[in-house]
Amino acid sequence: MSVNRVTTRTVPEGLDRARTPLRGRDAELASIEERLDALGRGEGGIVRLEGPAGIGRSRMLAEAAAAARGRGTRVYEGAADPDGQFVPLGPLLEAVLSGEEPLPGAQRLRDLATAPGQRFWLLQELGDRLREAARNGPLLVVLDDLQWCDDLTLLTFHTLAAGLSSHPILWLAAVRAGSVPSAVRTTLDRIRRAGAHELALGPLGDRAVARITEDVLGAPPGPDVLRLAHRAEGVPQLLVELLGSLREEVVTIDDGTAGLPAGPPAPRELPSVARRLDQLSDEARELVRTAAAVGGTVTVALLAELLGRSSAALITAVREALDAD
């Protein structure tokens, strides 16, 4: 009589999330690589990448930058910050004045950015510097989190992206889906009219979710682990955080399969969710926490009843919560 040997071990610790492969974005990456190939032939342009929070916009930008560098393209990378919107042209200056080959004349550009009434000369100066740099080879300019950009960055971005379209410069900008400030919406409309290619990132499919689960846990997931993984609703950031929080506590690997021998754990607040909740007003935060406690589909009328307020009194908080996705 033969006996099947069952081996059990915990999930490996210390898995670096940055080393996990990009899953489920083959079509989007192929589209960006087509634009990079065109850039190598001297064709500039604009690519707009859009998606909700946690969907992987920044990861896609990083992959695009790496692909560009692999082709010998110079890359300038900048990102906006919700706390840095009062720094004129901050994200774009960060992009072109940092890195391995920054544009020359950093102080001159910073002075123009902060001096009143100098926008025309700033656009002229920065445009000239980019044209000169592009004569020595194609450029990729990356701007992340466009929804938090200051007005001067938005103006400079859409003006130069359109005005330098005949030069080998590819502009790759990412923006959060949903409601954005009017100045951002105007910028998006203008780059659309300038011929921007638009890519929308949606939730990952089941196959990609299973592959990421295996990447994080170090073994193919069993049905119970997959059911838990689907709580993230295909959002990569939430999926990785959810799996990482469980990896050393409740997931074990038996005969090469990751499982939950003690059953699914109670829901927990993930770091990215906590950060996003902190950005809400007290009223919107209370609303979201109440809706989460109810679970499933919830109506405003039910929330009003639970919170002891009228539906009309919740409209502002509801709108804020929806805008924050």
C-alpha cells in the first residue's frame, strides 16, 4: 500500500513586491511599446493613461520608462503630490531637471516658474530646451497623478505637448479616473484634441488575479485563497496588500498549494485604504465606514437611517466618497 506524503510549510517571508511580474496588462503594454517604437522612428505624441486608485497606473509608467531606457531613449519622470499643488510647475521641473541627464539651466527655469507674469518666457525657454535635447535623440516625458498637478504644470504640459508634436518627444501622463478638478478636465480635453492616445486600466481578470496570488504566496492558490483574493475586485494594489497581510499569519502551503486551513480571516483595513480614508472629511469617512460595515450594495436611504440623518444631508459626503472612488 502506498501512502501519499503531505508536506506543510508557511509562505516565504520577505517577498519584494517590486520584483513581482506585471500581470494582466499585455495589451496596454503592447500599445505603449508601439508608441515607443514610433518614437524611435522620430514620431512624437501623447499617451494618456487613466484608471481608478490602486489599479496600477504608476506601475505601468515605470514599465514604460524601463522599456524606453532599454531602447536608448532618455526619460524624464515627474509626479504630482496632493500636498505639493502650490509649487508652480513642480512635477514638470522635477521631471526635466532631475535624473541622469537633466536639462540645462535649472535655476533659470525655476526663477521663471516663480516670477509673476513670466509664463510666456517660461514656456518659450522650456520648449527651447526640450527641442535642443530632442535633436540628440528621442525623449520620453512621464507625468504621474495629473489630477494633483498645479495650474502652471497643466498649462505647460498641454501647451508643449501639442506645440512640440513634430519633435521626437513622447509625453506619457497618468490621471485618476472619475471626478477631477476643472483645470485637469480642460487639460485632458485639450490633449485629446491634440491627438492623444488614450488607455484605460480596468480591474484585472481572474487569470491575472490567480497569477499575482501565486507570485505573492509562492505557490498556486487553492479555491479558498482565490475566493479571498477576489475581495480585492481585481485592483492590484489591494490584492497585493491583502495577500501580504495574510502571508505570514493564516496561509500555509500543503503539497504545493496555498490554502487557508483555519478558514478565511475577518476583513481588515489595508494600508492604501487607510491612507485614502485619511484624505476624506470626517463626514465622508463616517459614511464610508458605515457602508463597509453593512457590506454589499447599500442605499443612501439606508445610510441615512443608520447615521440618524436625512438623505439630503448626506449628499455632499456621498459625492466626496464617490469622487474618491
